[in-house]
Amino acid sequence: MSADDTASPTPPPPTPDAPPATAPAATPDLTPELAEALRRAAATPNLVVACDYDGTLAPFTDDPTRAHPAPGAIATLARLAELPRTTVALLSGRNRAALAEVSGATAPVVLVGSHGSEWEGGFDAPLDDDDNALLARLHTELGEIAQSTAGAHVESKPTAAVLHVRPVEDLAARERATAQAMAGPATLDGVFVTQGKNVVEIAVREASKGAAIERLVEQAGAEVAIFVGDDVTDERGFARLRPQDVGIKVGEGETAAGHRVADIPAVVRLLGTLADLRG
Ligand SMILES: O=P(O)(O)OC[C@H]1O[C@H](O[C@H]2O[C@H](CO)[C@@H](O)[C@H](O)[C@H]2O)[C@H](O)[C@@H](O)[C@@H]1O
């Protein structure tokens, strides 16, 4: 478990989300290379800024419904999104409705859920009867694992079932539940498996944050995209960035991103810096 993967105490409910103090053009969080990349991105005619949510803008909690955004995070995204020719997106593994609810983000921030497959108009390919039957089976089998593991629970998404083990205090039980999911339902034909931070997500539709970033870039005609994320699922996004794009990994761990910041507050300051540079 990395330092950024430590469950923090449940934060208080959102308070009025005031932007942080105006940041200088470069802060101590930024390497000279990242500061320069932000300056270049800020000067581009059409810019996309896509941010992961959990672990990037919101600290982890045992209860996903209580993973509120860090102070200033959503206000700073909104400030960026109000700028001309600047598309700002929250790009999350959560389903879109849950993302909207927990983040409080609204248009013009674009919400893309279910690891990039769920847009404002819904899914490109709705589920058929076979998909629904498979999804029901996944819920049943993951539910059985959760029932025999104190603290585990199953999250329901439109195209996936997710086994959550973060609240499981017994680490051996946590690993056992994860292994059972990987050896059982994760091996069924027609499923797509994503292992995130203390979650095993098994979906009946393939999704990629990389494809979603490409779609945002195409829609905006963006010369440069910035993508910020912390989890293994975000690597599919970093891997598809173009040479001129800016990938920023939050926290420790291997990454295909070209840049890194330490933690969530550093992400909020970075977004503030970008808004100042582009505003
Ligand atoms: O792509 P993201 O926005 O990072 O979403 C990834 C998953 O985030 C949520 O799970 C994670 O956060 C929970 C709340 O802090 C935490 O309990 C869990 O251990 C983390 O993996 C969400 O519940 C999942 O559906 C998302 O796929």
C-alpha cells in the first residue's frame, strides 16, 4: 500500500468551496519541467484539462459516498472551465450520477463516468439481456465474497460490480477476498477487470480513460491536453497522451506520466496556477 493509499478519517461534508489563494506562476510543488509544461499548455489556443477524482481531487474514505472534494478543488476546476476555449473534465471510474453527487461539480465542467464510457447522453452501447444477466451474476458472486469478509461491500455501477475491501481491517482477509474475486468472477467470459486501490471492478463493457481523453481532445480541437490521476486505471489515460500533452501522476508508484506531484493539495495548487497563467 502506498502512502497515498491510506484511508483518511471521513472528512466533514463540503463547505463553501472557496478557491485557494492565488498561486504564483510556479510553486514549490512543481519541477521546472512541469512549470514549463504548464506555461506552454496555458498558452495553447484550445486546451483540455482532465482530472481523475478519487485520490486526485478527493481523499480516500471507507465509504465512497463520503469522498468529498478537497478544499478549493471544485471551485478551481470551475474557474478554469469558465476560461475561453478551455474544456475541463472530471474523468472518473465512478458512475456519472455518483460522480456528480459526491463532487458537486456542474457544467461547464464535463463529467465523464464509468472509466470513460459514460457521458452526458449515457453509454454509447446500452446493455442487452445477455449483458444484464452477466452483470447480475457478477453481483451475486462478488456479493457472496463480501458477505464472508467482514467490512467488504459491493458497489453497483451501470455496467459493473465493484468489490470494495478498504474497510476490511484484517489484511489477510482483504487479500483473500481480492484473490477470490480474481480467481472467480474475474475469469468469466465477457468481463473486463480493473484492479484499483482496494477495489476489484468487474465490468461487462470495456472502458478506457485513454479513449475518453482522445474524445475530449477531438471535440475541443485541443492542441494540448493535461491529464492528472493517481491510480492504476489512470495509466490507460497517460499511455494514450500525445507527445505535446502533459500527464501528471499524483503520489508514488510506477507511471507512464511525464510529471508527478506529491498529493491532492498540490493538485489543487497546480490547477490554480494553470488558471492564473491562462486567465
Ligand atoms: O477514477 P476515480 O475517480 O479515481 O475512481 C476510482 C474508484 O473510486 C472509488 O473508489 C476509490 O475511492 C473510494 C472512496 O474514497 C475508496 O473507498 C476505494 O477504496 C477507492 O478505490 C469508487 O468507489 C470506485 O467506483 C471508482 O472506480
